[in-house]
Amino acid sequence: TIPLIIDTDPGVDDALALAVAVASPEVDLLGVTTVFGNVALDKTSRNALRLMTLLGRDDVPVALGAERPLVHPQPHVSRAHGTDGLSGFADTLPEPTAEPDPRDAVTLLKDLLEASEQPVTIVPIGPLTNIALLLAAHPRLKDRIARLVVMGGGIRGGNITAAAEFNLWCDPEAARRVLVEERVPTTLVTMDLTKRCAVSAEWLQQVGESSEIGARLVGLTPDYLATYRRFLGWDGMAVHDAVAVAAAVNPGLLTTQRFPVEVECAFGPARGALLVDERLETPKEDGIDIAADADLNALREFLFERLTAFGVK
Ligand code: BDR
Ligand code: CA
């Protein structure tokens, strides 16, 4: 089994990502940590607790993390995920049947890393603040991390500004610390790949018809879908964070290329941008593994199989 922790800011696609992890028999989901991001921390945390209740896993500890970026606080901008973080549908989820873990996110991460026999895979699918704090506070625990599988960054441009992808833009200093400075084995699943792996409205409908849980999850998506329709003319949507979980569970689903990266931290139009250093002479061993390509149908099939597994007894 793969001991796994998800660091998240739910988020419609975060909801699907949590579901994929819960539905994966290969995964031992040790914990969930929350961070500000799509909405403020109180809402992302409540959403995480409700989702774990929906998924029948209120036994998994959920610990609250950072409510602001490391260095430069900035206003919350939530667009695609609405004011409740789940596109206006958070109230369709059950009330949480568990309390948040009494520990803060960094302490829970530390305790879980120390207690696990095997090194742990961490899947950060929100701003990287909690992970930067963990690595800064407990550098010796790096050895206990098998890999970070991060959803973030855009090589060909962003989604929150022209240059920056949302998760990196929310806390560029944290992203820089994690992706550039710390040298932890990392796979970066960028929005370039997650957009290519978009799922269709029909695909979602089938997930919705597969079980009660599937129906509730897909019930979170109509506004998110509508945004994609309105701005891109798609009859479908990206499920960014779920792709990162898929890559953590089954790394063979995608191919990666190792390059050093930079994260722009200066104020200006490129703040939060990901820079991939593809120069021939740059030592590749200093880099991180950037998702380059995937068999998109196999990836979608994997996600479909997991998200419809709740109907199978
Ligand atoms: C990322 O931003 C968030 O809105 C999504 O949940 C995802 O983690 C995509 O850029
Ligand atoms: Ca997210």
C-alpha cells in the first residue's frame, strides 16, 4: 500500500481528488490537511470534513493549516468555486460527523511522517504554504517523504493571471521554497496536462448515476462546468487535483521529464509564474519531475473506475 496524505483547499476538483484517494485500494489515507486557497481556511476545512463524512471516512484525521500565505497576505479571489468553495453546493453535503483533529496541519504531518513505517507520499493540491512550513520546521523529516505529487503551475501560462496558475500564485514564496529550495523528490502535475485530461459532461453524468456518493460529488460540478462552457466553449471540465492523486496512486499513468524550475516571487505581472529551465547545460539532477505527457484515455478511465467504485459493493 501507498501511505498518503492530501493537503487540500476544497474546491470542486479537490472533492473529486479526495474521492479518488478514498476509492483506491492501493492507498492508505493517513490524513488530510487543509489550507486557505479556493476560499478561506474555515470554509475549505469544513468542506474537507463534510467530504470525508460523505465518503464514509470520518476516521481519517483532518487538521487545519495555514490561513494565509507565508510572507505576503493577499485578498481571496474565488471564481470557479463560488463563495462556499464548492460552487454553491457545499450545503448539499452531509454535516461533518467528526471534529477537526486538535493538532494543526504541520503537527499532524510531522506525527504521521514519524509514525509511518514506510516513507509517505504527500499530495498538495492547494497553495503550498503548509508544506513549506513543514519543511522549514522539520527538515529532518524530508527522509520520511517518499514523494510530493503537487498540482500546480502552468508552463504555457496561467489561469488566475496571464502568467500564474492559482495554487502557485496564492503563495509564490511557499511554492519557491518547496519546488526550488528543498530538493524533495517531487512530481509536478501542471495545468497544461490537467486541461488536456478534461472530462466530458457525459462522463460526469455517468459517474453521477453510478452511486449515491457519485451523485453528490457530481452535484458539486454544474457551475464549474458552466464556467468552462462559457469561457472555453467546452462541454466538460478539468479535474486538476484528481489527476495529481491519480499520478500518486499510479505513476505509470504519466511520463515525466526532469528539469530545474523557478517560481517568480517579484511583484508584477508574472508573480507566481512557473519557469521551467530546459537549457541543455543545466544539471538535470537539481530538478523536479514535471508531468510531460499521458495516455489521456487511460487516465480518464482510471479516474472513472475509481469514482464509480462507490456503487460497487
Ligand atoms: C488549482 O486551483 C484550484 O482552483 C483547483 O482546486 C486546483 O487545485 C488549479 O489551478
Ligand atoms: Ca485545489
